[in-house]
Amino acid sequence: MNKAQRELNPANLLTALRIISVPVFLVFLYFDKPLLNVIACVIYTVFAVTDYVDGYIARKYNMVTDLGKILDPVADKIFVAATMIALVEMGRLEGFVLMIILTRDFAVGALRNLAASKGIIIAAGNAGKWKTGFQMTGVGCIIFKNSLFGLNVHLVGTILVYISLIFSMYSAWEYFRGYYRKPADENSKA
């Protein structure tokens, strides 16, 4: 199997499909009608699930590639940023939430790149997993927006996103602490 065939495996194609499908998702989101909000929420949920599935496929069937290592986090960032920017623009989410989340993601991404360039791997902590869970669930509720059995789903989503901010800041602190706690000789590798 040549390199192109190895890179164009099912896991990477699923990741690429997530990127290509973002505009379709945004069209449903922007119409902001009750039924279309439900459809947008379903698409969002499928995207979130495929993020897990493509990684699972890549690991289980030994399809982990350099392209996949780069493409998967890029797909996640495009999807999350586009969704949250749209929600801010539509008045469903406060702008400061987006600023905090993007600042944290860029800072952690830069730190991980710096660490990787020095051969240092900073393991993700549990706070990052909790952040992702609260954030993905909260954003999904904000997209859904409709009331469900008398429950204000939008408000629930907003609360979950605010909770994700706490985990977001804590997990960023964990990353930086993990990098700077490494022995000095590890951090100074060229």
C-alpha cells in the first residue's frame, strides 16, 4: 500500500467529511426555525460521534497516519469555532465565552506544539475530557434551542457551557503545569 492509499483511509475520509459538511450544518443552524434547529442538532450530534468514531477506527485498525494526526484536531477546531461563532452571531451565546474557549485552545495548541518540538509529550488530563463533554453537550442544547417537556433547553445548554469554561481553564492550567514541571533538561531540549 502506497502512502496516498494509506493516508486516504476510512478514518481520515470521515474526518475530511466532517470538515466538508460544516457549511451544510451552518445553513440549517442559520435558518433558526424549530424543526431546522432539531435537524442542526442531529447533524451536530453526528459530527460529535464521528469525531470519536474516526479515532476509534484509526486506532483499532492501525490506520493512524500523520495526516490523521493533523487533520483530526483541525477538523475539531473548525467545527467548534464555526459553530460557536455562528451562535454568537445569532445571539444565542455570549462573545466572551467564545473568546475564552478559543484563547485557551490556541494557547494549549501552541504549548503542545512547543513541547512536541522538544520531544516532550504532555498527556491530556481528565479536566480536558470533562471540558469537552460539558462543552459539546451544552452547545448541542443551545443549537436545539426548543423547549422539551417544559424544560428550557437553551438555558440548560448555556449553564453547561459555563461549566465547561471552568474545566477549560483548569485543563489549560494542567497543560502548562505539566510542561513546566518537567525536569529542566527536558524542557531545554532543542
